Amino acid sequence: MNVGIITIFPEYFEGVVKTGMIRKAIENNLLDIVFENPRNYATDRYKSVDDYPYGGGSGMVMKYDTLKQAIENARAKVSGPVIYMSPQGTPFHQAYAKDLAKEEGFILVCGRYEGIDERLMSIVDEEISIGDYVLSGGEPAAAVVLDAVVRLIPGVLGDENSLSEESFEHNLLEYPQYTRPSHVDGMDVPDVLLSGHHGNIARWRLKERLKRTLVKRPDMLKDIHLSQEEKELLAEVKKEILETLSMLGV
Ligand code: SAM
């Protein structure tokens, strides 16, 4: 996959490309990242990439010409959608990450200041927000999108099975995980996980996924089509919760 990142702060990504899974994906030729800095296309002596907003108001706006040139240069090397990182964009989620992982590539445009000249939207295909808050620049948002997508590229993670039960797969959160030691600070690993009985472990994990989702993210259960086994497990979970509540007198 080829990814273009348009940023006036390419140094922000120095740690990102040298760390963990993204570093490995680059080393294994599964990922190539092209950086384009709008400042390189500025022609004035101050290398300006921003200017005052028409109509007045506080802050500066990223200029059309330098940003457009950077995007077009990236486009010559990277195919796929041009995506502007924006608090006004479509909320980013796992299904979006999966769709992007199927692309040959994409270009992430990092805004700064008060944002970009609106006319640049004529060359932007999509807008992504990573949450309902305002960052000072698109770089952290681009790093989030890059990480979430790259781990879904076939071959990037050692064990692709690990993706199939992760949070948001089948609209459920992941089950609890434990590692050695089996006893620590008075707390034990659930017996079933030490039993070696694969069927019981799978059933316990599915039940825990349903329980966690019901407790932490009940909204996710609205859009799920439950199998017969899942319906039965969810009924067990509900019964257990009600029993606990009545035991507590709540
Ligand atoms: N004035 C803009 C507004 O109110 O919509 C916010 C500009 S923000 C200070 C600067 C840049 O940070 C934006 O151009 C965008 O690229 C990026 N950004 C800020 N919050 C973001 C978010 N939640 N998701 C994605 N990008 C974000």
C-alpha cells in the first residue's frame, strides 16, 4: 500500500515510521509512505503556507496554491482517495479502516491553523474526523488512521486470526485477556482458560464479548444479528446481571 501524507511537519511522523508494526510494514515492502510538505512549494521569501482569512477573524488559513501543489505531487505517486483530516469529517471507525485497507493507497491531508482554504475541497474526496474535539493539527489524526489501517493490510500482523475476535468485529468488544502468572496479587485467571478445553474456552470468550459489549457499549448491540448460540449466551448474561442486582438489593 502507498500512503501519501501532506504535512508542514513531516518530523511529527519520525517516531511513527520507526516504531513497531508500521516500521515492519515498511521494511517488508507492504507499506510505502510519501511525505509532501506544502512549504516546499512556497515561492515567497518567507516560505508562507498560510494567510489571513477573508472577512477577518482570528487565526490563519492554509493557502490554496501550496497545499494543492503538495497534494498533486503526492497524487502522481499515490493512488486512491484524497482525505482531509478534519473535525468536521465523517467519524472514523473500524469499518472505515477496513474499507481503506482495501484501497491501493490514499492521501492524508493534515491541516493546521484554522484549517484549509475551502476551495481545496474540490480536490478532496473524503473528510475524516477522529473524534468530537479539535486538535491543533491533522498530524495526530493521520497517525491514528494510518495505524488502524496498516494493521489490517494482509501480511502486516503475524497472526491474522487475532483480528477476527477483536473489538468491533461482529459488533462486539473483545473478551478479557490474561497472561502469566496465573495467580497475582490475590487474583486468578478464570479456570476455564487453564482447562485446555477449546470448546469451553470459545464459549466463555463469546459470552464475555457479549457481556462486555452489553455493559460497556450497549449501543453496539443494536446493529448486531445474533446467532442462536449468542442469543442463549446473552440471555444467560442478562439473568446473571439481574441476579447480581437483586442480590445487591438494587
Ligand atoms: N477551525 C477548524 C474548525 O473549527 O473546524 C479547526 C482547525 S484545527 C485547529 C487545525 C487542523 O487540525 C484541521 O485543519 C484538521 O486538519 C485537524 N483536526 C483538528 N481536529 C481534528 C479531528 N477531530 N479529526 C481530524 N483532524 C482534526
